[in-house]
Amino acid sequence: MTDIQLLLSIGVPSLLVVLSWLSNNSRLGRAESRLDAMDKRFDRIDRRFDEVIAAIHKDTLEIMRAMTALHERVAVIETKQGQ
């Protein structure tokens, strides 16, 4: 085997491996940027979900306060009727 054949038999596969690695590396970079974008979207969705849950909780507390006040008024009226 001549020197040129030896260099080609080692160099060409090595070059292909390096090119393949570089290609995969750029694909990984794009995939990573997509995952970062998705992560930001999920963060926005999570914040919005927390806001909605807080609003529902606030409304629930307001309804419970109104029901308690109504119950107290009914109890006063029943007490007056019982006398």
C-alpha cells in the first residue's frame, strides 16, 4: 500500500466522521433553541395558570363570605320569628 492510499484510507473516513459530527452539532443547537422556546412558552402558560387559579380562589372566598353573611341574616330572622 502506498502512502497516498494509506492517507486516503484513513483521511477520508476521518473527514466524514468530522463532517457528520459538525452536522449533528448544528442540529443539536437548533433542537436546543426550539426546546428553549418551548420552555419559555410553558413558563408563560404556568404563570397564566397560577393567575387563573388565584382568581378562582379569590372568587370562591368572596362567594363563601356572601353565603356566611346570608346565613347570619337568616339566623337573625329565625331568631326574631321564634320569639
